[in-house]
Amino acid sequence: MPIIVDKEAVRQEILMALQRCVDKKPLTNISLRDIAAEAGMSHPKLLNYFESRDAIILAYCRYTREYMSEKCKLWFDGHHREDYPSNLAYMNAFMEYVAEGKVGEARPNATTQTYVLAHYSGDVKELVMGEFAAWRATMESCLNGIYGPEVGKKEAEAMMILISGTFICNYNNALTGAINDNIIGYLSNLAKS
């Protein structure tokens, strides 16, 4: 009897292998053989799932787009504004999640490198722009659901800038993380007259 292979599960494992490779060296230096070895398969077997390294990178960009939008929506769906004492407390709780995530959450950690690669590759740029457009629409929808229609694209974009910076800084351990529970609160201190 032939073995039934879940092709989508194998493709996902290859994307996670790419992600693990990024922990070891820059994305531009990763070969198909590196990814295949990290996935525990032969190079020819990997080619049954992706025809090139670029195809894997593009699939990873799509995965990131879906992941970011899905996780933001899930957080807002699972955390209701009325359960927090203020808008500030609510948004700080969201930003703390962005900074630290949940235990065991497998976050896409090659996003920084794909964002840089978008500057050099038209295909990656198109996907990254699509990623941010989808993410902005998700953020706008979530914020509208919480704060009403007076909150729009500009607030969603401002949140995306803050989320991206927080995600990147925490992933790279660039900052202490000591402010993760009050990120927006510290910013609001700067806006006080």
C-alpha cells in the first residue's frame, strides 16, 4: 500500500527549515541543499515541493502574510476592550503580545530579511507589499470593531509601524524588553503637553 503524504505539511516543514537556516546564516547565503538538509530530506525530494529557492522564499512571504494577519485578528477576537480598565491598558496588552508572543508560538523569524530582500527582488517586493496591505486591512477592521469608524487607515498604519519595530527589536534582542508591558504608555508620555 502506498504511503500517503500530506504535501502541505511537507511544504510547511520546508518553510520552517528555511526559517531555521536563517538562524544560522543570511537568507541570501542559504542554498536549496541547506534547506533540504535542515528539513531532513534530499535535494531532489525538496524539488518535488518547490522548484527553486526563490519559490521557497515567496512561499515563506505568503506564510508570513497569513500568520501576521491571523494572529492579530485572533488576539483581538480573544481579548475584549471591556475587560481592560482603559484603551491604553488594552493596546498595551496587545503590544506586549506582539513583543513577547505566547509560549510555544512559532513566529516567522525571517521577516526582517524578507523585508530587506524586497528592496532587491520585484517578486518579493510585491508579496511584502501585499503582506502589509492585508495586514493593514486586518488591523483597520480590528480597530474599527473596537473603537468605531472614526479609527481608520492612518491609525492602522501607525500600529503596523509600531508592531513591526517591536517585533524586529525583540526578535533581534536589540532592546531590553523592559518596556513591553507599557510600550504605548511610554509613547503617550512623549505626547503630553
